[in-house]
Amino acid sequence: MAKKVVLAYSGGLDTSVAIKWLSSKGYEVVAYMADVGQESDFEAYKKRALKTGAVKVVVDDLKAEFVKDFVFKALKADALYEGGYLLATALSRPIIAKGLVKTAEKEKAGFVAHGCTGKGNDQVRFEVATMALNPTLKIIAPVREWELKTRSEEIKYAKDNFIPIDTTKKKPYSIDVNLWGISIESGKLEDPYYEPDEDIYCLTKGIDKASGRAAYIEIEFKKGIPVTLNGEAMSGVDIILKLAKIAGDAGVGRSDMIENRLVGIKSREIYEAPAGWTLYTAHKALESLVLDRELLHFKEMVSLKYADLVYYGLWYSPLREALDKFIDDTQKYVSGTVRLKLHKGNCSVVGRKSPNSLYKKELATYEEGDKFDWSLAKGFIELWGLPYKGRGKK
Ligand code: ARG
């Protein structure tokens, strides 16, 4: 009986070639396509996979689960890697791996495969997730193993083997897309001093093209989760899609980074996450209103650790699960509404309100009605400064 492998298939060059390559090594290939909001032409890619030699193609709509169980967990955590990456690609890997493992179990396949290169983070994420979910499955990474060292060699292999690939000249970059955002790398971007052309961006307008009129929006959160946009109740997926359009038109959500990969390399990455940035900004603004100082500051440390775990491929780990319990506990206060102004690349918070607000006007005011006891300040400062009084002076 042929060995059976379930391959995470995107429809692109690498994974198309991988179908043929795996078949030539004696594997029966099931192509698994996860829909995480990348808006691919799944029907066309399904035909392509079958034509290339897959025995079966599975298309799995994971959008709602992706938002609920991955993206919104990261939003509640305020997870941001190295100050600029909202982790769109990194968050999608564990859910795709989960679908891959499930499909392998259903199909009674002993192997799973992915099309990641040998120098990126994604190979780590796919493989560690697979190991955690089902350690009996064997993992094959064709791109790491085959002899095709360059893109042109792959294209030649595809042509020689009659593998249908896109002949139209696509953008000369590596682009990964899902609901939460887009990651763009390689090509001319490999020069860190090179300013990207406007046409690399897919979701956001440049400052010059963005509307001159500010867009005002209102987002309501319940326990850390966005539930309405401009007063209208919507699913998480719809809030993200609607916001991506509004914020993208205003030029919000771009970042250009030199980033530290887990595998030790620094790389140039361009990200677009218009909905992500808006929700992240709004969520933090609401937290600043309802969380007390100690909880807020401690949570900031947790956010950094959480982002590292997601980035490093440790989604299915006891620490991530434990941190989620802590974060969920903090989110019981995070209900309320945030108003934002989106204009020419800026995403500014202009208002926030919550039934759990800890802001007390009678304590903060410099006007009539001040209830703050000024006389307490003197003694407080005396004791606070005591350890430092005359420090170093004999
Ligand atoms: N550097 C990002 C990460 O490791 C994105 C990787 C995928 N990017 C791409 N353009 N294929 O999460």
C-alpha cells in the first residue's frame, strides 16, 4: 500500500511542485487547503492539485474558528512582536497544523507535509504544532529536502513535469495573507535601505492616496472581544473585514521592520494589518480605562511573553494556555466603547467609556468639586522618598 501524506497546499509554486515531488517518491498525496481568509480561488487550486497528481483535495473553512480561538486570544493579550508585528502569519500556523493533523487522522495517513523553506519561522510553527497534537505523525518538508535550489529551478521542474502554475507575472515578493493581515518579504525588500514601492501594498493606501477626510469609528468590546462596529452588532469575521476596508482606506496599519527570526536571522518584513492595528489600539485604550495600574503593568509583561510564544511556534504549550487563563481573568473588566479617528495613516483614540471605568473625575479634576485630599500628598512623598533622602551624602 502506498504511503499516504497530507500536504498543506496553498496553490502556489512550492506546494504544487511538492505534490509532484512527493508522488515521485511514492507517496499518495492528499492536498489540504485551509481557508483563513486569504481569498484564494479554491476551486481553481483544487483542480490544479488534482491535475498535478493529488488523489484528493480537502478545503476547510477555518475563518470563524481562526478569529475566535486564535486572533481574538492574541487581541485580548495585546500580542505584538518587536513593536510592529501583530502576528497574522504566526497565528495562522497552529490552526492550519490542527486541520492538517485532523485530516491526516481521518485519512489514515502516516505523514504530513508543508511547503515552508528551511530558514523561516513557519517550518518551526508547523512542525512543533504537529508534534504537540499528534507525535505519531511523521513530517516531510520537501522544500528543505529537494535539489531545487532556486525559484527558476522550481519553475523548470514545474514545466518539465507539466505542473500548472501561474504564468501571469505576480508580485516578485513572498506574500502570506489571512484575515488578520498580510506579510510581505524577499525580492527588493532584502535591501533594508530600499523604500518599498507603493504597489507592494494590498490592503492599505499610502498617505498621499488616503482620504483627506477623517473617518470616525466606534467599537464596542465585551470582555475584551469586539462585538459592535459603529453601533452595529457583527460577527468577529465581519468586524475585521469591515474595519480592514475603513482603516485601509485611511492608510492605517502598515509596518516596515527588521525582525529577529527564531532561527537566528534578521529579516526585512513589511506588514499590513489595518483592522488589527485599529482593534489593538482600541483594546489597549479600553484597558487603560478599566484596569488598575498594577494589573495593567503586569499585563504588559505578559503581552511580550505571549507574543514571543506565538512567534516561536509554541501555541500548543502549557505556558500559552496558562497565560490565556490569566488574560481571560483580566478581560472580565474590559467592556465598553472606544471612539477612534482614522486619518492619513494615523489611528488616534478620541474617546473611551465603560461601566467598569476606574477614572474618577472628582479625583482628577483641577476644577470645582475636587475630592482628592491634597493634605495626604505631603506625607506620602516624604515616605516614598525616604530611602533616597540625601543618598550618597554623608
Ligand atoms: N516573518 C513573518 C513570520 O515569521 C512572516 C513569515 C511569512 N511571510 C511571507 N511573506 N511568506 O511570522
